Amino acid sequence: MGHSLRSSTLVPRGFVVYNTAIDDGVMLIAIRPASTASLCPICGTRSERIHSRYQRRLADLPLVGKPVRLVIDARRFHCDAVLCGRRIFTERFDGDVLAPSSRRTARLDHIVHHLGLALGGRPAATSAKRLMLPVSVRGRNTT
Ligand SMILES: [Zn+2]
């Protein structure tokens, strides 16, 4: 075969896997950004000075028949630019990978979006459930 499956190929680009676990049938993949710095969203200044860390949990594509949650070790940085009004900012990720405040990865969101367009409402939710894709129906999670 010649190809090996590395854990880094399973997660969105720009992230590194540092732990995996299965909790109540859900595969948890702990990842952190590969970069050591982030750009202030207000002034664009690069910062490596970390203020704090927090975790984001996002749904991702299912893997080997199990729903997947990415547990991201996200960071807040200091902005040291003198004229910038933002002292602390949350790091942003590539919008094609993880949109700000999103509860699922962009690749999962893309599939759910197109399922919704193709099938609409309840049929889309049923298909998503069969595919083990986490979607909300009237504000309730299906997984
Ligand atoms: Zn700034």
C-alpha cells in the first residue's frame, strides 16, 4: 500500500493532535494550533505573548462509525501595539477550517449545509443522523 494513516491527517490543517480518547461512544481528539503566534484581529500585529488558554469543543466528521468532537486548546493573546484598542484577543483560525464561534468544523458545516439544500428540513436531518452528522433540528441536537 505504501500509505500510512497519521493522526495529523485526520484533523484540520494547522493543528496538531496531542491526545485521543473515547467518551460515551464519542471520539474526542484533543488538538492544538501548530503555530506559536496569532495576529490581532484589530491591528494585525503578531503576538506570541499568551494571556490564557481555554477549550473549544467542535463537532467534526464521524470516524470509523463514531461521532467526533475536536477539543481545541485555544489561546488568548496580548496585543502589545501601542495604538491598538484591543489589549487581549482570542486567536482566530482560518475561516475555511474553523469559523469564529462555530460549533462545528467548516468541512462538517459544508456537508450539513448541502444536505439541507438538497433534501430540506426533516429529510436532511434524517439523512444527517444516518451519516452520524451532528445537526440541530429546532434547536435540539440530534447526537
Ligand atoms: Zn492589536
